[in-house]
Amino acid sequence: MTTNIQEDKIELVREVIDGDGLARYVRAGKDGATVTFDGFVRNESHGRATSYLEYEAYEAMAITKMNKIVAEIHEKFAIHRVAMVHRLGRLEIGETSVFIAVSAPHRGAAFDACRFAIDTLKRTVPIWKKEYFADGAVWADGELPPTPPSAKTAS
Amino acid sequence: MVQVSTTVQVRVLFFGRLRELIGVAEEGVDLPVGTTLAQVFEKYAERFPKLAGFRSSMVVSRNQEFAAWDTRVVAGDEIAFLPPVSGG
């Protein structure tokens, strides 16, 4: 677990995610809104019935990247506190794989920050999902994170 | 006389379908000084020919930051080969 000055909660877990608890956690007296994103396991993929999913992560780097996203939304948006939790291991249909909660004095910033956070997580955090079906398993199509084109020009 | 080392030791990690394909999750390797990340990959592609076709659909990280393929390794680096990410 990593905690920063706003007492954000940024975690990778292997147990059930308590979304209601996280939504309560980010609220404080000066806030007027909380926006949450609950990502959970769909029962099908490209028309095939999914049995269950397995998630794995490059854990140290994933936590670093999640911290960066949270730092970035604090810079970009007038928000208060963030919870960002991703689950790893085997997940059944309907179980939450990722939960993000953002509190803010006003709703606009909370909506924008939550959307930015999940979109960026899906593109840049090293986590992988394998989809299991009745007759086999496949690694889910993913997104290639942006990388520096050359070490000579990168800072 | 100061002994100048001509190799560097690094850790190399594979994840997701790449790990599954070659059956290696993590190992330590000695590499010549000046080796680039692209050359590290080529060494593994020689050892595991099935890996070669994945070069254009993966990224590489050095010390937990996405890195350019022409980055040169330094002793103690943690190098990871990463398939397209699919969290969330």
C-alpha cells in the first residue's frame, strides 16, 4: 500500500474489492461529490462465454504507474482524494477487477479525473488478463503503452 | 591496476504471453558493456525462436520505466519485456 499527502489509497489486492468502502473512504467534509468507476468481469468476450479471468501484474512497476496517474490527476483537476485499487489472480464473472473513487468539492473535476484515471490505467499500467473459456484460454488483446522512440532523444 | 569489468549483470523479466511462451519469468544474465535493450531481446529470440515474431507487439522497460529499444543497459538494471497491457 502507498499513502501520500492526500491519503490516497493505491493498491493491488488479491481479495474482493470493497467498492462501497472505497467510495466512503475518499469523502470528507469539504467535498460535494464522489465519482466512482467499477470495472467488473463480463460474461462474454467476442461472443464466447467467459468462464473466469486471471490477472497478473508487474507489481512494482504497476504500483509506480498507478501512483503517477494519481499524482497527475491531482495536478490536472481540482479533486480531493483518490482510491485506485486493482485486483489480481482469479476473478469470477461479475467480480470487480478495478475500482476508482475520486472525491472533489464539485462534480466536474471528479468526473473528469475518474475518466482520465481509468483510461490512463488501461493504457499504461503493466497488468495483463487471461480469459478462460469452456474450451481454452487466450490473453486479452491489449494496448501498447507509449514509449520513448529513442534513448538519444529521451530525457 | 584497476580491473575493468567487460560485462554487466542485469535481471530480465517476462510477463503475460511472453512468459508463458518461453517458460522464463525472471533470470539474471551477464551482458557485454554497451548492450542495447534491442540486443538483449535478440539474444532471447535466438534462444527462443518463438519470441521473434512478438518484437513489434511488445514494449520494454528499464528499471520500471518504459524505455527506448536503443537504451544501453547498466549494471544492476531490471529489464522487462511487456506484452500489450490489458488491465482494468
